Amino acid sequence: MAGIGFELRRLLRKNTLLGLAQAYAYAGVIGSGPWVFSIVGILLVGIFSATVVVPSFLVTQFQTSVTYLVASSLVLTGLVQLAFTRFVSDRLFEKRQELILPNLHGLLLLVVGAACVLGTVALFLLLPSERLLYRLLMLAGFAIMCAVWVLTVLLSGMKHYKAITLLFAVAYTLIVLASLLMRPWGLEGLLGGFVLGNLVLLAGMWLFIVRDFNPSGQLIAFDFARHELRYLSLVAVGFLYNFGIWVDKLMFWYFEPTSQQVIGGLRASLIYDLPVFLSYLSIIPGMAVFLVRIETDFVEFYDKFYDAVRGGGSLEYIESMHDEMVYSIQQGLVEIAKTQTLAVLVTFVAGPVVLDALGISLLYLPLLYVQVVGAGLQVGLMAVLNVFFYLDQRRIVLLLCGQMVLLNIVFTAVSQYYGAALYGYGFTLAMLISLLTGLILLTRQLNRLEYQTFMLQ
């Protein structure tokens, strides 16, 4: 499973300032590329179409429709993303690669089928009076995006970050071009360009996977659904994590004082969505640090620790690798904290200029500041969860994701009750408390790692 770690280590081995800058730039592009291309692509479609699409509110309807497609497809596929990645990992460990592609086809069949059924029901409930072509495009976009997320997570698990970034770049360039060419057809033209681009993205990912796993005689299999091969904890974690990230947005969309009806039953919150949209661009540096530290220092010592355990290494060497692993985690989290703090400070300084350049009211500034802090805390939480996944502590991850969902719902509801001055604090406090809980549990887990490794087998 060759991955980004090899390339990062090669750049870091240069021991030069240029090599260090190249490593972090590479990690930033690879780690953040997909959603940066997504955000920039949708923004460009809106900017270029605003002067052509008549009436202009169709652009807002397009962006809202795409937001709902992304959110709903992520939450639905969260049920299978991590569990199937673990299934693939186990089959690779067993050297039974011939089972992966047929089971991927089986999973895609189930996911797309479920998306079509649930999407049809949702369209009748939320968009009963909209044009047929628009509803068909929404259904097609939902099914295609569900399949895209399944393949994205599979490729991420195989550490093919470069391929994912390249495919997203091509697909969203096509989305911008196709949407601009089809914009005279209004909302359906814009949405048609989005669906076309994601279809190309899906095809590219599938071809890349087929190249890695040569097709065997069997076309479709459902081994992943067998009772002894299912990981229900990962099913729950995948759903809760994605739902926990989106639940505060959903609450603001359907909270009357902060939202407005956009098309059919789809609502949006202009006061909340724009700062959230911009805040996620601030985590690119944090994601770069996250990838560099996790995929180089931590993984290196993690592999050496467990190789020594399996290979009968000396106790002194095992303890040394354990200490190095713990130190690499500490250094990685400290660097993420420093980087995101810098991103927050830059946002505080440049925020007014950015909002003014985009034609956005400066009244959004306080919420933007809070959301940037919350997004940075989310990067830290992702790093902690990733370490727990390496240690196969699924129950702890489930606990943290459940806590994140509950706290996000409760704190967001409280912020809505007390008014605009507290908007955004619900998400940020939920991330902060979940991160602190994760750090406490991680410290305890690392202190007991040798005992669990040797005595609980």
C-alpha cells in the first residue's frame, strides 16, 4: 500500500528549507485538495453565472441544491465508508485481493439502490411541485455522489491521495466549464453540469481501482455483509461523525429566525452558511501538518513498535519505539495547534478585507472568527481519532463521535435560544470538549499500550 508517506519522507530527507516547504505544500494540496476544489468550483459557477442566469436567485437555488446533495450523501454513505475500508484492509492483509473488486461492486449496487429509494421519497416530500427534470437531476446527483464518497474513502484508505486530488481537480474544472456552457438553461443547466462532472469523477475513480485490483471471474459479491465480517462499531462511527459535522448546519437551515426557503422544502441560512464555507479554507495548513506528522513520524515508529512486538524484539527496543511514537503524537498535535492558531490570527487580520472583496457584510465577521476556531479544533479532533484508529480503539472513537453529536445538538440549540451573539459557539464548544476528551483518553491509552499489547491478546 504505497502512499503519501514515501513521497513526504523523500522530501523531508533533503534536510533543507526548500524540502520542508515542498513537503508541507504537497501535503496541503493532497490533504485539502478535494474540498478546496469543491468549494472553489461551486463559488466560480455562482460568480460566473450571476450575471447571465435570469432570474439571479437561480444561482442561490443551485448552490443550495448542491449543498444538500453533498450533506445528505455524506451522512448516508457514512454508514458504510469505514466498515468497508476495514473489510478491504483485512482482505489485503490476508492477500485475497481478488475479493475486493466484486465486493466493491456489490456495495455500490446496495448504496446506489438505497440512494435511489431514499432520494425518491425525499424528492416527493421536499420538492413535490418542482419541474421533473430538476428532480431527476437531483436524484441522479444524489446517487452519483453517494458512489463517489464510497470510492473516495476506499482510495483514501489505500493512501492514493494524489489520484484523488487529480481526479477532483479534473472533475470540478469540468463542472465549472459545463455549468457555464449550460447556464442558459437556468437551474437545470447548472445542475446538469454538476452531475456530469461528478459522473466523470466516479468513472475515473472506478477505473483507477480496477487498475489496482485486476478483475477476477466474479463480478459482484456481498461478503462484506456477512455477520463475522461486519464491523457495526465502524458503521455507527461513520454515520455519527458525518452527522455530527452537519447537524448544526441542518439546525440553522430549519430554524425560522436564521433561515429562508430557497426552493421547495429546501432552506438555507445565509447568516450561518457563508462563514462556515470560508472557515473550512483556513484548515489547509492544519491538514498539511496533520498529514506530514501522521504519515511520516508517527507511522514510522508505529510500524517499528508492532514489528518489534511481532518479531520478538528486545524489551528495551520496544519501549524506545513506544516513547518515540508517543513523542511524535505530541509533536504533531502541538504543530497542528500552532498552525491553526496562526490561521486564526491571519483570519482576524484579513477577515474584513476578504469579506469586503467578496461583497459580504462585515456583520458576518464575529461568526467567521468563531467558525475558524471551530474548524481548527476539528482538525485536532481528526488527528486524535486517526491515532485511535491506528490503535484499533473503535469503542473510544464511537464514544467521541457520539459525544460530538450530542454536544453539537445541545450547544447549537442553546445558541439559537439566546440569539445571534452566540451563533457558531455550539459547534466550536462541541469540537473543543470532544477534543479535550479525546486527548485525555489518548494519554491513558498510550500509558497502557504495552500492557494491552502483551496481556490482552
